Amino acid sequence: MNQIISADFIAPNIKRFKILSPKIAAKRKPGQFVIIRVNDKGERIPLTIADSDPVEGTIQIIVQAIGKTTQELNQLKAGDFISDVVGPLGKPSHIENFGTAVSIGGGVGTAIAFPTAVALKQAGNHTISIIGGRSKDYVILEDEMKNICDEVFITTDDGSYGKHGFVTDQLKELIESRNIDFVLAIGPIPMMKAVAEVTREKEIQTVVSLNPVMVDGTGMCGGCRATVDDKTVFVCVDGPEFDAHKVDFETLMRRNQTYNSQERTALDQHECKLEKYNLQKA
């Protein structure tokens, strides 16, 4: 089980995996995630289920290689096995016919927003997608979003594709020109915070998906604590989606930086081992 059926890069350092996992594929709902461990000595990392096929018995995840574990994961290929894939975890996205619903994905956050955008369309919403990336190379799932959304807008930080600017610039234009009933924003914490500030004044219902430090994914370790509405929540069981206007983003950013030095050390050691391996292979 947990065999990789396919593994393909869809952007620099961003890889889409299809994994054989029939039980998870049969039960997963939009917004839920899995905890993955690459090998029996590896750390546990949360990854949103981007798509699934219950008939085929597969799930899809999209991984950006940033730290040691994600780099190790992105070195795997079709036919390889992943040690542990646990899920589906977390509460599913709340889906209803809001009216006009905007799904915003920043970078790899588009992969997390995708399944919820599909469900919003199926619920009868007029669906709009805003996809943001650093440059054209980092714009992902554009075709997939166009297949299920009524409108798709692209923004890039450097102006190499779509609108030059940030996802919030496009969101402001939409809010000024029409009635927006619901916004889902997923991506880097500063981006989600910025979206929340844009929609707060208009009192537009806005949801964000949080991805703090997680270990077990069942609420036992307490590592994924966040502050929402001045209360402590455990993102893995109470979320991962929350009212954006109630999230304490400043505290969340500080917590996510807690293990930066340890992550940097682990990554350096991994890259050193990889360099030695490549030299020996050469």
C-alpha cells in the first residue's frame, strides 16, 4: 500500500503525486489532509489531499520541496512506496450555495484550494478563482481551475504572466465591480492575512486554511495550536479551515518560525549527504 502510481513536476520544485490509498480515497472530503512519513525514521508532515479517485483507489498530493522531508519526498518516483500515509484528517470544508464564491490560491496553496473550489461549483455557486505565483513558472493548476470555475484570474509578482501584482489586487477589483459572497484564501500566512484585511471592511465571509507545525494530526501533541477568536484551537482537529477575520495571524507566524534553525540544520545535512551521493555516483 501507499505505492506511488505517478509523480510529475508541474512547476520548479513542485511535484504532483498520485498514491494508491483506497481507504483514504473512499472517505476523503474537500479540505481534509493526510499526515505523511517518507520513511520509518522520517518526520511527519501534513499535506492536503488535492484530489482523489475512489474507483481507482488513489489520492493526489502536490508537494513543494522546501525542507528536508519535502525534498526527500520529491525525490521519489512512480513505483516507490511511502512509509506512512494517514488520513483523511481534519474537518471537511463547509460547503453551501453562497452565491458568488472566490477561491484564492497563492503558490502551492492553489492545490489546497482546488478541491474546495470543485465542491463550491457542485453546490451551485458562481465560482471565481484567483491564482497567484511569483512568476509564470509558479502558476499551477490553471487548466484544472478553468475546467471547474466560471472565471479564472492569474496574478504574478513579476508580471511575467497574467496581471502584474498580488492576488489581493485582483480581489479588490472584483469587490469593487460586483457582489462577492464568500472568499476562500489559501497560501503563505502574509497573503492570507492580507486577504482577510481586504474583505473585513466589506464584511465578506472569508475562510483560510491554516498549516502550522503538526506532528500526530489527531490533537494529542498540541503542536498545532493557534489562536482564533481569542481562543486556543488545535488546527488538526478543529480545522484546518477557520474564519479569517478571527485568526491571530501574528501569533501563527511566530509559532511557525519556532523550529527554523532546526529545519535549516536538517536541510543542510540532507543536502550535504545528497551532494556526496551524487559525487560518488559520478
